[in-house]
Amino acid sequence: MKLFIKYFNFPTLLIGCVFLYITLFKFTLIKHSLISFFFTLLNIIFSPRKAGEIWNSALIEYWAAGLTYILLGIALLLIILLNEKLSSTLSGYFQRWSSLIGFYGVVIFVLISLLAPVLSPVNPYAQGDLATTRLVNPFTHGTMTVRIPPPPAGLEEKSWIEKKRRTANNYLLNRITRFTRSAHDTIPSGQNIPEEEYQTSSIIFLLGTDSLARDILSRIIYGTRISVGIGFAATLIAMSLGTFIGLLAGFFYGITDKILMRIVDLFIAIPAIFLVITLVAFLGRSITVLIFILAAAGWMTTARLVRAEVLKLREREFVLAAKLLGASWFGIFRSHLLPNVLPVILTGAVLQLGNVILAEAALSFLGLGTQPPIPSWGNIIGEATPYLRTAWWIAIFPGLALSMFVISAHLIIEGAQEKIQSV
């Protein structure tokens, strides 16, 4: 029993189960993703002039999933070898079980976002047979057929590296998924297509389908990638800007502090919804614009928190000693102020992450954020509005995912605040 507890704790079981599932059921997809990544890299190295023709941004999600699979295997090995050290480190950072649970929750959502192409049952944009799979209840059985694309033409004259790359890319980008509840309506009739190009299997719509016969589970998994990705990117930008302004205002004080704080007050005085609508009207609607809008609306609190901490630290003995020794202001920032402000920054970052994802969901729900058919938690809930009474599952499950992520983030904050107070 002690051996089981020592080597089969939650991190080991979590990473092990995900790694085993992908290896057993999704290895073909992972294999082509890794082949595509490494052979694209080789093509760019040996033919740098053709980099623009070789590069394909649509494959980035598959490359990320393949590399994450490799990292999962390495992480599983390290966890087994360094189990006791890892447990003591986690217990040192997270003094409460609730904060550790929150940390695991955030890690799970990050893994889902990185592994979305291999974890989702079908393509989130694939529409099933509207007559039989539209608005079906959760746990409904169906039949799925995937057409495997034939090898691309014109490979005879290509190099071996080019053949491997194009074959893998063709497999990843040109598969056609069709699903229905009828076992006799999976392969289109009247078309001269070899049967070996099809792979037919049963499917369970675990969370049902939406009004366009798209699988809700697949859309939530891909929506995790969009929502969490936007949240992390916007939080990183907001925290970087807020930290920089807070450090400058607190350290230099005087006129610099007054000017920077008046800028902060100006942004705080502007209603967030007005700022968002104005920026959307001028900049348009895209994921990149949405990231910068959410960052622009959330850096002010970080700036004030960092400024307050720096004002307390700038009169401490170690900072005064560094000044007397002739250290530059950049050196003082890097070696003395930033390490001491870092716990506050990290705590604020986790809080900001939860708020940003909530804001993204609200904006997408209102039609100002991620635009359909791109799935995000917010616009999936928004699309479910006409069907709240007849198809409750369309809105409930993405809402649960959103709530679980925000709760996990707040549980981490509770543990971080206790650690800061104890220090």
C-alpha cells in the first residue's frame, strides 16, 4: 500500500492515464503530427528559401499536441523518479489541499488546451447528418466515418523528406469526418471511392450535439484551447505592462509617479464595456484584437499593487545599500525589487487569469469576442440561447467548464495568499 501511494499519486495517475489513452487510441494522429513537425523543420533547415511555401499555420495545433505528448512522457518518468521531492515541493507551495486541487485543475485545463486535436472525438467544425444528429441528447450512440485522404499526387519527383512531410500534412488537414445515428448512411452512395479509404467506428455523443449537429464535447475541448489561450496571452501582456509601470512609479516616485498614476486613474475611470466597444469598433473583431483589448482593460490593478509594494521596499536597507554601492536602477529592479514583488505579481496573475477568461466568455456571449464558427466557451453558450429549454446541455456543459476553471484559479489564490502572509 505504501508503494502504491508513493508511486501512484494524483500527478502520476493523471499524466499516466492521458499518456496511455493517447498511445492506445490516438497514436496515428500523434505520429503524423510529429512527422509533420520534424520534417517541416528539416525542410526549412535544408531549403530556407522555401520556408514561406513550407510553413503552414493550420498545423501548429497538431505540432503542439505532438510535442506535448513527448513532454508528457518525460514528465511521467521524472515524476516517478523524483516523486518524494516533487511532493515536498508542492506541499511547500500549496499549504492547503484546496489550493493544490486548484493547481491540478488549472494543469488539467492547460493539458486539454494543448492536446485538443487528439482529445476531441471529432473535428469541432464537423457537422453530422442534420436529420438524425441535430440536438441529440447526451450519451446518444451514433456511427462515425472518417475518410482517409489518398497520398497527394506528384510525390515521385520529390525528395524523401518532402514526401514524408507532404504525406503527413495531407493526413492531418484533409481528413473528412461524417457521423450519423444511422449505420446505413455513413458512406456517400454513388461515388467511386475505394472502401479502404474509410474508417468506420461507433461514437457516443457524451455531451450531445448542437443545432448544427456538431459534437458539444469536441467544441468544448477546442473552446478550452481558445479561452485558456486568450486568457494566458492577455494576462501575460497585462501583468508585464502593469509590473513595468508599477516598478517605475514606485521606485522613481515624485513627478514620474504622479504622471503614471494619473494615466492609471484615467484608464480606471473609463467604463470597461465602453472601452471594449470602442476598441472593437476601431480595430475589428479577431482573436489578436481581443487579447489586446482584454489586456488593456486589466493592467491597472497590477500597476497599483506593484507600486504599493515597491514604495515599501525602496526604503529597505538592502535597496539603500545597493544605491550607495552605485548599482544601476535596472540592476536594483532585477536583483532586489522584482524578486520581492514576484509573489504579489503571481497572485495577481492568477486572479487576472480567471477574470480575463470570464470577460472573454462575456464578450463572446455578447458577440464582441470570438466569432463563430470558432469555438470558445462564451460563444458556445451564446449560440445555445434559443435552445435553453429544449436543449439545455448546449449551455450547461461549457458553463460548467468555465466555472471549474475560475474556481480552480481562485483556490490557488487562497493558498498563495496564506503563504505570503506566513512569510
